[in-house]
Amino acid sequence: MLSKNSPQIFQDFMPGNICFGCGNDTKNGLHVKSFWGDDVSLCDWQPKVSHQGWPKIMNGGIIATIIDCHSMGTAMAYALKHENRSLGSLPEYKYATGTLSIKYIAPTPNLPVRLKASVISYSKKKVLIKCELTPIKLRKVTVSAEVLAFRVYDSSKKIDNKFQT
């Protein structure tokens, strides 16, 4: 149970999220949990042995997935913050990846990591995010990414089962 001072987790405010990377109830998923830390979003994530690409090295696809999911949560949370609204308030927004550009700077040990994302630019339809991944023990960035998120759903607009543009 979270204490009164625990940060609010973005993914707890994403109803119906079945994503492998960040869906709360997705069996065997990665369960990315993002939260605000001042003006950046943070995520502390613990890989499993099955998340290795080579012994003791985290798989690049797993890295891309957690960066992607952390960034989509950040886009949603930032949109609400930009509108001076709290997480879980309506209308609800959902984002999907437009582009994901990753630079693998050094091998990432299969150890706990911290993701830190900041919004570079924002509009109602697009959010550009910079995300860095740092193994907590190393305190040195091993992966940097730029992610473009597109708003694909706005609950205030009535469209049946289609992505909104």
C-alpha cells in the first residue's frame, strides 16, 4: 500500500491499459510505473533474468519498450499538468508512439535502472520527449532517446472505436 506521501503513478490513471510494457494487470508484463519528480517524470524499474540479451546485459528491445511506455505515460501526465488538471480528471487522453529514436551509448547491465523524461515541446496533438536511462548503481546514462507521442484519444470527442486525428 502506498503511503500518503507516495507519488501518484501515471499508469494507475490509464483505464483499460493492456500494454505489455505498462499495463497494470498484464500478466508477465513489464509494469512500468512513472511519476513526477519536480519538472521531470521518473521511473525506477527492476529487470528480471529473462530481460537479458546477453548474460548480465539488458536486452535492447526491453530497453526500448520501457522507454516507450514511460514516455507515453509522461505525455498523458504532461497534457493534464499543462491544463492544470489532476491525474484521473476528464477528459481522458491516450497517446501512441509516432517515432522512437534511441541511442545506445553503452551496454546496460541487467540491474535496476532509472528513467528520466522531460518534455521538449508540446501541442494538443503531439508531445516531443527526451528520455534517459541510467543504471542506478552506475549513475551514468547508458541510453538516450527522443520520442514523439501522438494523442490518439480524447474522451471529450465522440468517435466510435477509431483512432482520433
